[in-house]
Amino acid sequence: MRSPTVVSYLQRPLITVRIMLLAAAFTAVFTPKWTNFQFTEANAQTLSPSFYESSCPTVAAVVENVVRQAVQAEARMAASLLRLHFHDCFVHGCDGSVLLDATSTVTGEKTALPNNNSLRGFDVVDNIKTAVEAVCPGTVSCADILALAANASVTLVGGPSWTVLLGRRDATSPATVNEVNSALPSPNSNMTFIISQFAAVGLNVQDTVVLSGAHTIGQARCISFSSRLYNFSGTGSPDPSINPVYLQTLQSACPQGGDINALRPLDVTTPTAFDKAYYTNLQDNEGLLLSDQELTSDSNTAPLAAAYAGNQRAFFHAFGLSMIKMGNISPLTGTQGEIRLNCRVVNA
């Protein structure tokens, strides 16, 4: 005679059982051994969590204080600061180059297609730098400020905290616009291409799925997804994968000929809270960007997205590990680069 537990599993559709078993496996593998979801990555040898232990021991608290004020004033700022760290690390590594303003002779990364009229939070970074310089002049890099601000932003809106490795130095020149355009995924990219872009900076499929979960907070402009609403892939019709009710909501918010800069939340359920709702929405075909919804249609990523939809603890743990891994992409260390005094310009 079968036990009630076995019968209950056998009565479920096979795909449901597979997803449940995968979620259970994630719990077993990724259940953290640390409290408060604090994570470390042993192989990140070039950076250290104690880098400023003697030279600027209060830096993390200083950064968090400024970030807290900014997020309290505007909840969206948490996503904006997190995104700055992403866009910095994916192009030439985590070197603070995304913060550099254009000059009369050099075009900055801010003008590249993925960044122009999209990246924000630079004024908050300026405020953080001012506060840090007041207590530790000429000591903490802008690249490290971005890493610390990303962690603070996530924790302040309910997400996990991880051990931020420090010791990066700042680039003295930006990447080219073409390098930025080719390195960062488009909101309309397919998953095969996105996976290849993550792989180019040393991140695997799991990192791709996990870091995409950062879209549990933040907003996107209508121009980033309007083609899905009216003329998907040149068909003259909406993307058939969009939940019909959600489609009507998006079309009302982003009518044809309307304001292309109007904003919609990336997570329609809990737009200002860092949680697993992003993945839950994807299971209901309520991903805002095509690049988000693609997670459920690719055989490499769909099982992971389904598992995280059912296990926030596993998502939080994996997110911390992937953020540490991303933060260790090609940092400048030692005597490379400089410690920028103003994050917008190289030192004189």
C-alpha cells in the first residue's frame, strides 16, 4: 500500500513533480550555513572583505546611510544603484568607468544605447563619495562604492546581504560606446544570446537566471517593450506569450503613439520589494521584457526559473553568490588605475 505522501506526489502532473523535486534539490544544495544570508566566495582571491579594515573601517556604514536616505526618498533608487553596478562590471570589469562623464575628447559610457536616458543614480553616488571622502579622504574607490551601494540597496528593500569583497581601483578611461553596446544585453535579446553575453564575462547559466532576478525591483520605459505589445517580430500582432490580461494592462499604459518614456514596473506584483515574485510572474507569462520572459522558454534556464519561483530562500542564497562572482569580474587592483576623488572625472 502506498503511503499518503507517495500517493499525493503520484496524483500530481509530472511537470509539477519535477519542479517540486528541483526546488527541493535547490533547498538541499543552497541552504546557507550562515545567518542573515551572508555569503562569501573563496576563489575571489584578488579582493578582500577586510580591505578597508584599517584605512576606512566605517565605509560600509557610511555608504548604507546615504543609500538609505536615497531609497527612503524614492524606492526606485534601490534598483537604479544595483543596475549601475551591473552595467559597470559587464563592460571592462568592475572599475567604476560607467560613472565617468564625457569630455571634449572622450565619449563616456553614459551615452551608449543601453545607458543613455536609462542609467540613473549618479547624484546619489556623488553624495556617497562626498560622505566617504569626509571620513576617509583619497582611500575608497568609486568602483567599491558601487559594490557596497548595490548590497545596501538590495538589503534595504528586503533582499539578501552578501559579503562584499573590496579593493577595486578606478579606471582612468571609459570603454568605447561600441564596447558597451556589444557587452550589455538588450531587453529584446533572446536567451541564447543573453547566455553568451554572460559567458563572455565568466558567468554561467545559473548566474544568468539568478542575476536576472534583480528585475524583481525597478521599472522600464515603454520603448523597451512596446514592440511586444503591437508588432512582435514584425508580425503586426502582440507577442502571443504575454498573459492576455497583462497585455491589456500594458497596452493601456503604453498606447501606440504614446509617451515612450512612461514607466512600468518590472515586477507587476511587488514592484518595490526584493523577493521571488519576479520568477512567479514569469510562470504566469507576466514578464515585462522579452529578455525576462525568455527565461521560461529556454530549456537551459526554465527549470531554474521555476525552482526559484517556488523557493525564495534558494534564490536569495544564489543571488548573493552570483553577485560576489560578478563583482570579481576583471577588477583593477594594486597599483592599477587610481582612487578617483570625483567619481565623474579622472584625477588631474
